[in-house]
Amino acid sequence: MTPKTTSLIELPTDLDCTQLPQHVAVIMDGNGRWAKQRGFPRMMGHKRGAQTLKDLLRCCKDWGISALTVYAFSTENWGRSMEEVDFLMTLFENLFQVELAEMVSEQVKLEVVGNLVNLTPSLYNAIDRAKNATQHNQGVRFTVAINYGGRQEIVRACQAIATQVQEGLIKASDIDENLLAQHLDTAALPDPDLLIRTSGEMRISNFLLWQLAYAEIYVTDTLWPDFDRRAFHHALLNYQQRHRRFGKA
Ligand code: FPP
């Protein structure tokens, strides 16, 4: 009989369930190259990438990983062709609408971080509806970064804190790491334990600059649309071989 773990629905037996990252962050890179390798338009890579993301979210649920944060659109991505930007925005909007019922039934708690004011009203509304509908869910905390930049997020946090100082609500000496973290978009989340970047680039690319301070970084050459359960399994095995020292001896 084939062991159940072969299908990777359950946590693979070579992973220690007590040493799993609680929060995994992902830079989903390589959609364009995946499409190009197959002679498809870039948009096909993004469509396929969205399916990969859905599978990973389900995998997090199956394997007991409580938070997943993904970089879907950076502040720099506005520099892509108008056709690609429009496609991505429409893809996000459709996904937030089409997948909402399943997110609700699967108990996914959706959060979207980044500067959402520049998004189209229809995408903004789709995000708002999906966030509201899932806010009391108790399952995987799924955070999508859209129009997100780590530096911009830190600047926004500093501006909010400076306003409080100006209004006399707090003193400058009250500002510490904890207060700053509370003003980031991710205030409600623990810092990621593991950052995965696909397609081989060795960069953080302005993603969660503050929050990734002590994350383990795993880079794979696998292109995002090909990052399946087996690839995630490999990343987690690699993570479990690390000795996290948090700067100590
Ligand atoms: C990077 O690949 C990928 C993106 C900029 C878009 C990622 C978006 C998705 C996977 C859809 C997710 C949907 C939701 C709702 C979160 P690239 O285009 O930079 O690839 P390349 O480096 O090979 O050109």
C-alpha cells in the first residue's frame, strides 16, 4: 500500500511538527520566465502562479502552518507595461471575489498590506469585502502585499508615531521597537520565521524589511508556478536543519 505521506496531504514524516515555521513569507518570483520558457504570454505565468498560491495556502492549512504572507505587487511593479499591471489588478480582484466563499469555508483570515489608496475602487472594494467576511476566521492568517514597499511602510509608521508625539499623546522617549512594530501594516502578526524566494534571485526586494530581521532565508531556483508541495517540503526540511541563534552564540 502506498504510504499516505506520498501524496503530501499530511505533514511528511521527515518533518518535525514541533519545529515548523509558524509564519512563512514568500517572494513569488519567476512567473514571467515560466511563461517564456513555454512560449506563453507573461500573463499565463501569473495565472498559473495564482493557482500555485492557492495550493500553498491549502498546504499551510494541512500541515499546521498558521501564517502565510506573500508579495503579490511591489511599489516598483507599477513600472511594468500597462497591459501587465491591468492584468494583475484584474486577477487580484477576481481572486478575492471568486475565492472568497472557499476562504470563508476554509477559515482563512485574509489581510492585505501595502498602500491601498492607489488601487482602483473596485479592487479596493473587493479587498474590503473579503477582509470583512474573513476577519473572525480562526484558520491560516493569509496576508497579501499589494502596492507594498518595506521602506514606505516604515516611513508611514514613523509619520503616524510623529503625529502622536506632535499631539502630545506620547513622548519621543516612548518610541521603541515594540511601538514601531505596532504601527506597521503587519502589527497583528508575529515576524516571519522563514522567507522563501523562488527563481533564484538573492534579494529581499523591499519586502518586510523590518519584519524579516531574524527570518531564515531560503532561495530556490524553482520558478514560482512550479513551487508545489514537494518544493515546499524541501524548503521546510532545509529550514529545520538550521540552528536559529537570533544573534546569540
Ligand atoms: C513575479 O514574477 C510575480 C508577480 C509580480 C505577481 C505575483 C502574483 C500572483 C502569483 C497572483 C497572486 C494572486 C493573489 C490574489 C495574491 P515575475 O513576473 O517578476 O516573473 P519574472 O521575474 O520571471 O519576470
